[in-house]
Amino acid sequence: MLGPVGKAHRDEIERLGMQWITMCCGFWYDYSLAGGEARFGFDFDKRSLTLYDDGNTKNSTSTLAQVGRAVAKVLSLKELPEDESDKSLTLSGFLHKGVYIKSFVVSQKDMFESVKRVTGTTDADWTVTHEATKKRYEDGLGQVRSGNMAGFSKMLYARAFYPGWDDMVKDLQSRVERMAS
């Protein structure tokens, strides 16, 4: 979980004398691609796509299978090093930290090319529209504020495709890695 709520949960886990490991990944690709127009912009039933801005902003994403493999791999590690000279990965090395998972980095246009290849369709088979990410975000926020939680997905996904967002995420990730080393 993200932000103050996630921190509160982790703090409570520690207060209870327990340990945690956070699995950090971008949107689940398979879940998001098939999840409707409010996520990656695809409506497969209507063969329509809403591109955020120009559709070229890249986003880090992970497949459910990749996340599952990562969880299984981390949990299958031995718990502790054999001795001080053992530098192998251990479960204890991940305690109270995040494990970062990334299957690939992709734009909506990259996804669209893949979808057309897999479905045997062309641009002519699809209705493609464009929407400014900031407007889409604000529309989703307005829906949430009026009690329509369907706007949350729209807001969340639009924010992740803001131009320059991927650069900010890379910068944040490098700062986290520097702090951890």
C-alpha cells in the first residue's frame, strides 16, 4: 500500500513485533490492459482506445506472472546467511524494505501495436481518441469527489502517464537505491 496508509500499516506490523517486505511494482499489465477504458485506455468490445496525450509516455509495468515469480523467489530464499562471509541473498536481507519488480516499460502506443499484432487488426479497425492526462485526472478526481469511485482508476492511471512521470519515477528509484546502499 502507498503513502501514509501504507506506512501506518507497516508501523503497526512492527509495533506488533512482526516483520514485513513490500513488493513494489507498476500496474499489472494483463489486469490493466483487459480492465477497460479507465485503465490503459482500451475498450476491446468497442475496439476503441483513448490515448493519454500523444500515447508515447512510457510506464513501468509488471505481469501478474512476473510478480508471482518474484514473490515465490523471495519467499524461497534461505532465512539467514550461513555466516559473516555468506553474501548470498537471504530473506532477512529484504526485511523492512521494498522489493522492486519490473517486467517492462511500455507506452500506450507500444501496447496498441502489440494488441493489433495479436488480434490481427489494423488502425482502421479501431477508433482512437486522445485526451489530455491532466484533464483526465481532474475528471476522475471530480467523479471520486462526487462519490463515484469509478473515477479512481481513471485518476490513478492518468496520473501515471503524465508527461515526465517516468523520469520522476527513475529519479526517485535511484534515490531509494542510493539510500539503501
